[in-house]
Amino acid sequence: MQNTGRLFFVILLLMGIAGCAPQPPKLTVPTVQFKIVGMLTVVSAGKPTQRLRLVWQRQEGAHDVVEIKGPLGGTRARIEQDDGGATLRADGKVYEAINGEALAQRFLKVELPVRAFGYWLVGDAAPDAPAHIDYGDDGRMQSIVQHDWEVFYDVRDSQGRLVSLRARTNGIAVTLKINKWLALQ
């Protein structure tokens, strides 16, 4: 049933893009709150590979807190993002921007759709752009194309939670290996 609803939404979205139907209803922010601990690997053409340990927390209202950890576990950088903007704290300095994407560009030197990744982690499309989604026989998202990124859901645990995600776009490849999921109450 859920698959049918998503398929119907995708069809309406595609029809809306073609100008053949009214715009689909606006998506709402997922109510899923989570905290993950994992390793993010970023490969960008002509740049050294970056491996970052991170802790990502999604709080109520799509308030994201992403901590990038150093080799000994200390926080190297902290990005906080919500509808009001984003803040990066690193090296004793504070940087502000309209969104996490601008901060990721400055800190990682790579354009990453930070807000969209928060949605993709829980198997949802970001509400700010059209998406093409492929579902497996089990009804779970296998891949999504959105914001010019192709995202692949490689491995899930026994509870269906994401363990490994790959994403790529224009010379950039990102892999996220999730070591731990923690539910927030």
C-alpha cells in the first residue's frame, strides 16, 4: 500500500514537471529523529580522499547536528542546520551560512547536499526537489536520484536500517558506513 502511494506521488510529480497535471502536494518534514555514528568517505576528482568519522543527529523539526570527529575522537567541526540557516564551529571559529551545503563547500571543499542527506538516511526524498526513486521487492528504497545525485542503499541491518549508502555526482563520490543507530525520544 505504501509502495502504491509513493508510486502515485512519483507519477504525479513527473506529470507536474511535464505540465500535464497540477503540482503534487508539498512533502512534509519526516518526524523520524535519529542519531548515527559512522564513517564518511569523500572522493572528489583531483583532490585527496577524505575520511571523516561523524555523528549525525536529526532532531525534531529537521534540526540537524553533524559532528566531524578527529582520529582520537575529539570534535573537529560541528555543523548545525535548520530552516533558519547553518552554523559551522571549527578551530575555535564560528561560520554562518544560509545552509549546510555552503558550509560543507567551505570546510570539505566539496558540494554536498547536507539537508537532503538527512532525508536520504531514513529512506525519504528531500521535499525541496523532484526525485526519481527505485524500490526493491521488499518495498524499501534501493536508490534515489535527486539534486543531481545518485544515491544507492547498499546494506541494511536486520531491522531494515541503513548500514551503507553510496552517492555520486559530477566527479564526487561519497560513501557512508553507519556503525550505530540510536533512536531519540
